[in-house]
Amino acid sequence: MTEPSSIEVIDPATNETVTTVALASAEETDAAVARARAAQPAWSARPPGERAALLRAFAAEIDTHLDELAELEVRNAGHPITQARAEAAQARDVLAYFAGAPERNSGKQIPTPGGWSVTFAEPLGVVGVIVPWNFPMPILTWGAAPALAAGNTVVVKPAELTPLTAVRLGELARAAGLPEGVLQVVPGTGAVAGERLVRHPDVAKIAFTGSTSVGKRIMAACAEDMKRVTLELGGKSANIVFADADLERAAAAAPYGVFDNAGQDCCARSRLLVQRSVFDRFMELMEPAVAGVAVGDPWNTGTEMGPLISAAHRDRVASYVPDGAPVAMRGSVPDGPGFWFPPTVLAPVSPADPAVTDEIFGPVVAVLPFDTEEEAVRIANTTDTGLSGSIWTRDVGRALRVSRGVAAGNLSVNSHSAVRHWTPFGGVKQSGIGRELGPDALDAFTETKTVFVADDT
């Protein structure tokens, strides 16, 4: 089967074609890697302060184009404009944060008998960053910013469905002064450009965000030549509400823990666990909150949820809510074109129901009762994934016990926060390997070299 040479970018809210983007061939991907490899020694050799200044200039360039980038994301991904502006700002902030890293990327001096040892944090070389379609702008910078700060060069492969902001960020990097070959964006299919990046002998590391199934295939391919990987994969996170919680607050927040970005979020709290003694009251409180989620025109600043990314994905999400499904409550969606799916709450559901066990990646949440703290932790841990989750309680001791008991890389108490660019982010079990963001992110893009110097030289 011949791979396409271009792809039509579709506006998910209107079904209209936004533009056509050329897709890179294997040869063009190889050429990008060759340019990155040629540029890497000079980029790494630049004084740390110069690399820092260029990353700050890149962040400033994004800041100048925040509205343009946000508008591109509305058209390409269907994100509500307010959300898209926040995502563009996060891309800027991630770059600004890691602009402080080159001058702090220090090693250690370790006392050693007969001399002394020092360590150096050395760049890996060329890094491939494979970006998903659900949050194209910020996730590009999660991989690229620390990699660049550490002295690597980067080749980005955006998702086929959402290449527009990635392409524009590549242009802004060059406008900010990053040398040619240091950061390149190569739109292409996973089967061609993505596969070539993963298997290219001159690519030292892959940073991939996407589904667990694809992440496993990437990990297996990288293992053939011991290529380093960071994988941020799927999730089926639990939102646990105890009887002693502020029920009004928890119920008002619950829809936004799963319906943000139309549920197209690996951190989505798509399993809602409610202590049985307050189950009925909680459901009563949540109903107006679900009905109140503003689903509609992404260009409206009051819109809170937009469409799904494609017709095929809408069909997949709908398969989890067949005729006769136990729909406890449901929001509304606009009439007319667009890949819309209403916010949907399922209850009662069997723990074995696919809506409970599978990552739906859409605005569907399954509600389950529990009796004890131990049971809540057990239910929360009955998945192969462990990315995020929330715990609602006024009991500090319980919050700490449950936080330690739930197998997840990121948890929130009395909130649904998941990602802050100054703290580590990543999952356990099949939600991935490694951590992005925060002060330790450079470790994922460097190798430690130890040098011993004898003291009698």
C-alpha cells in the first residue's frame, strides 16, 4: 500500500478542510536526522548562557504569537479558544523554565581514594519527539525544551491529524535564532516518519506520548539498538470521593476532571468512585454540574468543551455507550456539522464493563460505589495503567494513606490538577516510563560520565 504524500487537515467543529500538509518520506526524515546530527556538536559546544538565551528568545517569540498559535489550534484540534490560549502559554512557559537549565546542568565532585572523581551530564545526541494529537503544543515542548537545554538536537514528528501548531513552532524557533538543524518539525505518518525516527541508528532517544499499544511497539523497536525512551502513555484514572469530602465542591468539579478537552486526555478521571453512604446525594449534586458543561463553538470564550478530533474517533467513543447503556445523565451538544459527543455519565455499571476497564478517550465517565478506604484503593488499582487521579476527603491522614496506596504517578487531593511544568509528570505500570517536566527532566536527556583523576599526577 502506497503511503500518502499529503494529508488534509480537518476542522473538527465544522468538518471543513483547513489546509493540506505535505507528509515527509523516509528519505526526507533521514535528511532531517542528518541535519540534526551535523548541528548537534556545535549546539552542545555553545556556552550554556548562549543556549539559555536562545531558548528564552524562542519563548519570547511564542509569546508574541500566542493568539496566532491559539487560533491555529482551534481550527486544527477543535480546542475551545480559552483552552488553546492556555496551551500556547504553557508552551512558552515550558521553554522559559528550561531556559534556566543549561547554566545549572552541573555534575558532582565525589571523594575517591587516590584522587578525585567528577561527573559530567553529557547530551545524548539527536532526540526524536513524537507528539500526540490531543495536546499538540504543550507536549511538543515537554520533550523538546529539556532536550535542547541539555545540548541535544531535536526532530519532532507531530500527529498526522494536528500538525499545524508544530510546524509553526518550528518556524518560530528559527525566527528566534535557533541554528538550522537544531529543532526541526517533520510532519509525517507514524508508519513512515515515525517508524524511521524510532529505528534510525543516529537517533539516540525517542520521547513519545500516545497510546499504550503504540508505546509498547516503540519500546520494542528501540530495544534493538538500546535507544533510550521516555514514554507517556494511556490511563484510566480514578476520582475517589469519600463521604467526609466537601460533596458540593467535589460534585461541581467532577465533570471537569473527565470532560476537559472532550475527555481526550490520558489524565481524565474516567472512573468515578463514590462512597456508598453518600452515593445518591453525590449523584444529585453532580447532575446540574454535568448539564452546565458548556459544549459548543470553540471560538466562543465561554465554551468549555469542544468536539472530538475526528469522525472515526467519535464512532469509537460512541461504541462504549450503545443503545440500552445505563446513562444516568447526559449533557447537550450543538446540532449540525462537527464531531460532537455529549458529556455522559454511566451508572450503575459492572466493574467488568468496557466503559470501566478501557481508556475511552472521550467524554464518558463510569460511576462505581465503594464501602471502605481499602476497597477504594483496590478498585482504583484494578487497571494495568497508573497515570493520574484525584482523592476527595477532609481527613489529612486518609489523603496521605490513599495517595500512597493508589498506584499512579500523579495524584491530586481535593482538586483535579495533574500537570505543572515545574514538577515531574509521568506514569507507573503501563502508563509509561520516565518523567517529563520539573527539575529532573534533564536527566532523561543526558548520560552521566564519570572521570577519575589520580592525585599523584
